[in-house]
Amino acid sequence: MTLNKILIISGTHGNEINPVWAANQFIKQPNTKDNNIEYKFVIGNPLACEKGCRYIDRDLNRSFGLIKNNLNSSIYEINRANFLVQKFGAQGSEPCEIAIDLHTTTSNMGTSIVMYGRRRKDFCLAALLQHKFGLPIYLHEKDKKETGFLVEAWPSGLVIEIGSVAQNFYDLNIINRFLIIINSLRDEINMLKNNEIQLPKDLTVHVHQGSIDYPRAKNGNINALIHPERINKDWKPIKKGDPLFIDMEGKTTSYMGEDSIWPVFIGEVAYKEKNIAMSYTKKEVITLSNKIFKEFSN
């Protein structure tokens, strides 16, 4: 994969405004050019950004698996996904080899990496960022309800997820974290290409196992909330007997699995409509060969 252009996408969700600000601030900075690697910037869902909502018709970040069979769709996000791929995809008019999709979350995820599936080039890209910043990695796979993610439409790509921050609220600390990563990414790739960096052979990831909905009454209404001991405890292990939810009478629902799990996106506001109170993962160590790094940088 010849690395010439990296696509930086912000505003994939219109109420996640800090990535858009960070991208615009980066563009205005002096000395941001790199003769080896060019950044391309685009707002993923400009109409949703204008309206300050997550999406217009459907989640753009779940729409890229639908474009092949819906080229003349009336759904705004499917048309937008098709436009982005036709312009910036590997076969597009302005092709980019890597897509970095910038997101924020209302949950306490800190600064983290989200991967979709086990593409070798993605593992290498994630290893670069984990080695540089020590970021946790959420490997999202094997979930038939959640598909069609943006970065999957490019040869390689990752999501940078930062939180917690409220929707439609500017946070300078969040913006600065995005700027640090954008500023560093090309340097890290260039050092890898020039054999100036030694990456670890093992990559620790949190592999998606499933999601947990809020407890609900027979009419479908939520009848218990996330337990206070779980709030802001993303990436912290849950073992058998630990509390998950608590209802109005103070009755606790506990985790009864035998194996420990690691929760992510606890209480994410946007996921309530997807019937997700939190997702849960298990840790896995991925062994990376030098061949993967050579393939990535050639």
C-alpha cells in the first residue's frame, strides 16, 4: 500500500462538534504540510452538522454497507456515503489509502481507538498509535446488528473516539487531543517507513462480545438505570456479582457470568435508541509479525 493520502473525516455525526473544530484549526496552522503524505479533510455529514443532530435519516456510520444496492436512494446518509466513496475511496476521483474518522462520546472512554474487523493494515495503524500514546483499542466485530461503518469502505482505517463530552458542547481539552493525534500521525508513519521506530510484537485489544440493554418493563419502557458503581468505569473489568443496574425500589441487577468482561461506551447517549446501555469486551493479545509492518509501509 503506497501511502500518499490520508482522509480525515469529522462530523460523521452532526452533534459531535469538537472533531470539526479540531480539523478546521489544524488546516489553519502553519507548517502542516508533509511532502510524503497529504491529508485530505472532509465533513462527513454536513447537513446534520448544520442542524446539530446526529443524523438526518439514518446513522451515516452505519450506512456504508448499503450504497452498492442503493445508488439512487432517497435517504440522505446513503447518498452521502456514496459521494464520499466515489470521491475519496480507493477508486475515487481523489483516492485516499487511509481513513481516520474522528468521533466523540458522552461515555468515559478517554482517548481510544476503534477497529472494525481484523484487517492487517488496521492492526499496524493501531499499533503505531498505541505505541505512541498508549491508547486502548476496541475491536468491534461479529455484531450483525451494527454494520456498514465508514472506515470499512477504505483499504485501511480507524476511528479515534474521545470522551466524555456532551453532544453539541465544545471542549478545548478534547479538541487539543484530536490535534495531537492528527499532528503525530504522519510523523509516526514516516518513521515506520524509514525504519526509525521499533513497534512491539504484541497488540492488546478489547474484542467486542456483545451489548447489554437497559432492563425494561413489559411495555418496553426502561425500568432500571446503570448502577452508580458502573458510571464512568469504561475499560474497568466487571466480575461475577458486580452490580450493573438499579431500579426505583433499589433492587440491583448484577452480572452473573463466570468470566470477567470489560465494558465500553457505558451510558452512551446516542446508543439508547439502539437499545444499548453498554457493550462488553474480552481482552486479547494479537501477535504482529514484522511482515505486517513492511507491507504497511511499502
